[in-house]
Amino acid sequence: MANSVNISIEAPIENQIQEITYDGQEIYQAPLSMSENLARLAQKIDFSKTDDEFCNIKKEGENGSEVKSEEDKEPGYQSSLWPWDSVRNKLRNALTEVSVLADVLSIAKEKRYMVLDPIQADPIESRPMVQVYGRKKALSAAGAVLLNGVERLRASETMRMTRNMPDFHIDLLRLRQNWRLKKVSNTIVGDLSYRTAGSKFSQTGVFEVTKAPEEQIAAAMNAPGAAPSALRVTVPPELQGVAFISVRCQKEQEDVVTATLNSSALNCPGSLPGDGAELHWQQKLEAAQNVLYCKELFARLAAEAVQLDASIPHIVVGNRIMLTILPSIQLMIGLCHNNGQNNNNTEGTKSQGSYVKAEHDHVLEHSLHQLLRAVHHSNTHHPFPHPATGPLGPSKRRSLAGPMGADRYELMEMSREQSLLEQIVQQAQHFFMRRRGEYVLDTIAKEVKDPLIVSHWNALNSPTHSCVKINIMAYGYDAVCRTSLVVHVGEKTLKCICRDGKVRNLSYELQELRDLIFCQIYQHQMTGVQAVGRCMGWQLLASSSHLGAGPVEPLANASSCLLASPNGDRMIAIRCEPSVGIQVFIAQSPKKDFFVSELVQDKKWENLGGAFKEVKLEKMEGKNFLNKMELLMACLSSPS
Amino acid sequence: MGVTVLQQYPVPENKTGTYVIDLLTKRILALGATQAGQFLVDCESYLSHPTMGSTKTVHILHNSEQPASVFSILESGTKNIHVIADGLFDLLMMKLSQHYTSKKQTKIESKGPKFELGDFCIKLGSVTMNQNFKGILIEVEYRPCVMANAVWGLLREFLQGILGSTISVQPPQHLLSRMNEIYTPIDTIYQYLEHFSAYRKITGLRSA
């Protein structure tokens, strides 16, 4: 006990509890006043009993005077207090009897009419030896009890000393440092609920502290690993075992039956590591507290799910809540509680475990816990500054709403607050959007090799908003041309900000994102070719990103550009259709296949440039499209 | 909160207030307005106790558009001082009943239907003092604008369209000095107080 220890001290309940309100508050009876107490005690006096005793002892004279003295006081009380009625009646009876007795005595004293003869009492047959034996026997029995107790005390003390047994009081002290305890008559009870932390859950978390029997301590000491404790805590059966909130996202099942079958297979660990009986009290209490917390969380979520009106109604069945967060995506929140009593259930879950496809989502479970803690915190921590007058609790904005003359709409906005369920649905939606976005970007990056697609996810994000930057560039040409765009992933929508500053809002259908990225890829190729041409000294004759000519494209428009060699004798035409790919054509002047015909006779027309011929790009040297184009331009620039 | 103009509408000699309200309602609905609930503006006046020196009047007004606020205007001869507070101010006035006595018989209110027509919000209020009909007040609000000067022309044209050309529409006295300032809810309250004070002075009672 070298260290100083903080001990919280609570006065034991001295007053009786009159009523316990629904929120668990105890209303005590006010203590009795002095006069009330006296009246109460006076009512308890058994006058008939004392009458008999007095008759036996025959001390009537003294008794009579005592009664008389009490009798004198009596009329004052009679008038003021009704509770004294029984006392008065009994006293009156006593007075009557005493008066009769006094009369008898006075008659007897005269010795004229009545004589009192002493009655010869029967001599008590005394057998001293029997008495001695009886007393001896009783004494030896009492002595044996005492000796037995001493023996046990000594034994336990020596065992404790020699074998380092834990001390009950030290353990109790440790328990008190972390848990709320109070003494109620002969028992020690504690409270493990989150009431003091701001919870408003109705279920109580009362546990009882008892001393562990010695055999158990000895067994615990022999068992390896477990720290023995002289304490034993008993938690109510509804808080025993383990509980957790299972959150899983899954594709909507074909029919409800399979959905419920699968969802009933919530894997729940049977018990805590180590057997229930030998658990340390700290772990046991923490587990029970966790059970209580999970129950509160689930009760709250279920209430909100029922209240909230969504387009597809939420389903609350038993210990499960089913929510549709995105078309054909369900969020399933379940309360898994295993208190070790329904063992057959856990076996059933094991056999069904293989059916469950969706994994338990630890992140969303953690978010749920966090959200409820935030609610608890806000229940106890009101925002500053606190008003000197007026109610505590409303936000600063709400307190200012009156003086600032806020109108109905603003007030409605203020009073709206998101429920836990709405928040978790948003988080789940965002989680899905993010995962789908990742999947789309990764598959595109895998499919498309030519321009490289690099996506950077921002490490800093919020539970409902994250951001990815996408860079499109060609290997070796990243300095010449790169296209970058940013995608903000929200709850149900995506916002893409492209290089040209255009903002496109996409829905949760990810084909839209895919199409957008493909458009960006082809746009990148066109701008890349023009940039390479500029570097090579080629001249851009024309370019159009939205060609009107040709068949209608299923997505975006075809684009094209026309480049001329530095000395103007060669031309490259590039046409890019997102559905077909990129086609490259070349032409040269003077054209080699110019023949004088009847219509075109002059030789000068051969300079006009000939028909375009397609280049078979796949047969060309070069790592990627831009490299091929560079080689092609280099080849065409050299004087042939 | 946009600019609001309060306009008194005279009730013809042989017509009742409800008749006029019905007439105006039909006119507004014919323009394509939609009804958007009811509104209520009430005013109660308190006189200071003679022991406090010169008599002052405190007007307490409530507007259903600002349900969390209590508007109070202290008339002290030359200057009017206003305080906007929250609902607890009513309780405070009860505590002050020693110093400020309520003139119950002058409690006056304007209530009636509220209409929305595009950016305009029209309220047809029938004014009653102690259940006695006093007249009709029409409130027109143009919500996108907060500067009276910029929108006065539009409001006048709109009012004349509804009320007819026989009624002259003048900018409210209170707004004259504040034409170039940002309009706030208390400006509406001042206009109501102006009209309520005028109604209180009229002794002739009309049946609704």
C-alpha cells in the first residue's frame, strides 16, 4: 500500500426507495421526523405481552404508577394525532385493569373480607448432575464451533500467506478503481452500464460482487496462466457471454427465404477465450459491458429503421435489420449474442457458415460503435458557451435563432439531425462506391496497356467522401502529354473533374465511369499525337474532336486530326473512334501514281497529294502508339 | 427573407371583411398562386408604471414566420428601441408585470391565409382587436431581394395588379429611411406596428 489510491466513496442508501422511474432514477422516501418516528415506534409496543409478564411478576404497584404517568401524557396526543388511537385504547384497558387490581389490594389490606394466603410452591426437583452434564455438553459444542472457525481462519490465512493467495479486499479495491460499486445491505452491487457516460438506454447493468470460495481460488492457482482472484462477479444472464454487431453488405438474394437462412448464420464465437467460470472479473465485466453496449446500439438502430421511411422499406426481423442501400445491394446489421445457453444454435451456424458469402465488415462495425459513442458524448457534453438562463442542450445556432429572427425553414433545418442509421447507410453507400470505383479503374488499367492509367487514392478522406486522381500517359512520353482527372467519390454519385475543367456528375452506375475513362483515353491519344507532331516539327492542319462524318458511335464521338510534314510533301491523317480504335492514314505529294488522263491533263496536278493509304499500326515497330507515330513521322520526314 | 410591404386594404361600406378576403383570395388564386398555410402576427402592448417616470410603451409582437422569436419595441417618445429575443422573453414580461402592465383590451392581431406565387408570398390578414374586426392588411413579400430600393417598383406594380388601380400604393413610412439598407424581419414588425397603432385609434367597430 505504498502508492496512494483513489477510492470513490458513496454513502449507502439510508432511506427507503419509494419509486424507481422508467429512466432508472430512484426516488427516496424522506426520512421520518422525530414525532413520526416516535409514533411509529409506539405503535410497535405489544402491550398485551407486557401485561402478562407484569401479572406473573406481580409488581402491580410500580407498574400502575408507570402506566399512570404515561396516561397523563396521553390526552394531549389523543387530540392531535390519530395514530395514537391504538396506544390510547391499550392504555385505557391497562388503566381499567390496574384500577381493579388496586381495589382488590385495598380490600385485601382490610383483611375483613378477603385474606391473601401464600401458596406453597411445588419444590422444583433439582438434579445437579444432569444440569452439569447438560451445561458441559452445550459449552463443548459452542467451543467446538469456535475452534473450528479458528482452525479454518488459521488455515486460510497460512495458505494465503504461504501460497500467495489473493486478498479479497485488495481485489475489491482494484475493482473499485475501475467500476462503480455500492453496498446495499449485505451485498456489494456494481453498475456497468454506460449511464454515467451519457447513455439513455433503459436496460440496467447491475452486477454483484461476492467472495470466491477457496476451492475455486486454489483451482485457479493451479491452473496455468489465469491470474487467481478472491473476487467473483455475477452478471445477469442477459449480459453474459459475448456479443457483437455484425455488419455485412451483400448482393440482394433471389428470394427472401434464402436471405433469412443465410443471415441467420451469423458466426458468433461460443465464449470468451478460457472457460466462463475461471475468467478474471475484469474480462468478465468488460465482456458484459460490451454486451450491453451492443444491445443499446442495436435497439437504437432498430428503432430508427422502423421510424425512417425509405423508398424501399427497411426490414427489422428478430435480431436483424436489412436495408437496401443501393439497387440490389443490401446492408445487413445483426446483433450476435451468445450467452452460452443455446449451444445447438452455434453448431447450426457452423454448418451453415459455408453459405455465407458476405464477410463481416469490421470498418462499418467500428463506425457504428463510434457513432454511438459520439451520441453518448454529445449527451453529456453540451456545447459552450452555456447560457446563464434558459435551457441547456440546444446548439449555439438554435439558441441564437430567436434573437436572429430565424424563419421556419431555418428552424426546420436546425432541428433535422441525422440518425445513426442514415449515417451508417451513407457510409456503406460510400464504401460500395469506392470499392466499385477501384474495381473499374483497376480493370481498365489491366485492359488498356497503351496509355498507362495510374490512379492515386488520397490517403486522407472522410467516411463518406474520398478522392482519386487519375493520370493517363504513355510510357516515355509523360513529359510530352499527360491527361489527368480527379474523381470525387461521394455517397451515391461520382463527380469527375476533367483536365479541361469540365465537371461531370455520374450516378452509381459504374458503366458511366468506365465510358468516361475510355473517352479520356482516346482524347489523350489525339492530343498526344498532336504534341508529338509539334515536337517533330510537323504542322497541324486540322483537328476535330467531334467528327460529324462516319457512323454514329455508341459512346462519345469520333475525332480526327491531319498533320503535314515539315516540307509539306507528306500528310498523316488520324481517325479515332472509341468503338473501333485508332486508324492512321498517310498520303504523299507529288503522288507516285499520277497518270495523265483525258480529264486531268496537266502534270502540275500531281502535286495535289494522292489518296490516303492506311498504315497497319500493329505491324509497326514501337512500344506504344505515340512511339509508333514518332517513328512514322521520323520516317516520313527524311527525304526519300 | 425578402423585402416585405404591408398595405392596408379598405373595406367598402356595405361589405364584410370575410367577403373582401374571399374576393382577394379568388383574385390571387386566379393568378396561379398556391395556398401555403396560415399566418398570424399579434401584438400586445404594456404600459410602464407611473412610478417609473414618464410613461413608456412596450409592444410585444410575434410573427408566425419567425416562430422562435419575440419582437419587442419600446416606444420612448422620440426614439423606438427594438429587441429581438427568443421565446423566454414572454415569461420575462410576466415577471415584469409590476413595472409594465398589459393593456389586455388592446391586444390586436392579423391572421389569415398565406399564398405563394412564384417568388412572391402574399398574406391576406384580417385584423381583429378583442375579436372585433378592424380591417384588412395585405402583406406582399418578394423573396429573392433584400434591398427595398431595388424591388419597390416591382412590388408596387404587383400590389396594384392585385388590389386594382383605385388604391394608391405608397412605400411604407418605416421603409422610407431604410430603402437602401438590407431588409430584416424587424422591418416587417415595424410596419405591422404602424398599422396596428393606426387601427387602435379608430374607434368605429365593424362587424366581420
